[in-house]
Amino acid sequence: MYQDWCGGFLDKYWNYVQKINDYQWTVYTTWAISFERLGSPAAKFLQLCSFLHHDGISEAIFQNAATNVGTYVPSLPLNNQESDDFRMAKDFLSMFQTTDPVWDMQKFLKIITELCSYSLLDFDDRSQTYSIHPLVHT
């Protein structure tokens, strides 16, 4: 009798689980809806962060890169692809600079605020770093 009840319960459970799995709004769909609403600078920033560890992302990473990209001299000549990639990196980092070029924290925070407003980025007050949920990061 116990097995009959238990077996019947498990059949109903698996049918219920299957209905949940057929739900059309997945984590990816939720992420995609938020990502599509981002402005181009915020979307680029989030895409770049996918190459970093999802935790411990600091403003200093971008500030140092923006400060030093103008003085960088490669030790070897760059091929066409590398040259294009370097130009894209410079263009990206220039989003956070004034025309001088000097680091502009307000421009950085504007993009960060947009990402945080969609819960795509979190700020840790204690460590003063940002993090991306591992599912969003993936």
C-alpha cells in the first residue's frame, strides 16, 4: 500500500516538474530582456566584463587602463587584427575620459548605475568592487 501511494505521488511529482520545465520564461530570456534595454556603452561594458572574473571588478581596473592606454607602446609590431583590437579597446576606454583625456568618474558611474538598475551588476560596499551574478556572467 505504501509503495502504491508513493509510486502514485512520484508520478504526479514528475508530471508537475515537467510542467515547470516547460515554462517559457527562462533565466536566459530574463537576462536577454534586460540586456536589450541597455544603452550601447553599458552593453559593451557588460560584454567586456564577461572576460573578467565575475567577482571583485574594480573601477581602478578601468581607470588604470584608460590612463595608460595612450602611452602603451607594443614591444612587437601589431598585425591587422591586433591593431583593430587595440583601437577598439582605446575607443571603449575613452567612454570614461574627458576630452583632455582624464578619467571621468561620473561617466563611469553613469554606466555602472544603468547596469545596477537592471540588477546585472552589484556593488559591494565593504570591498568597493562590483560583481556579476555567475549566471549573468556566463
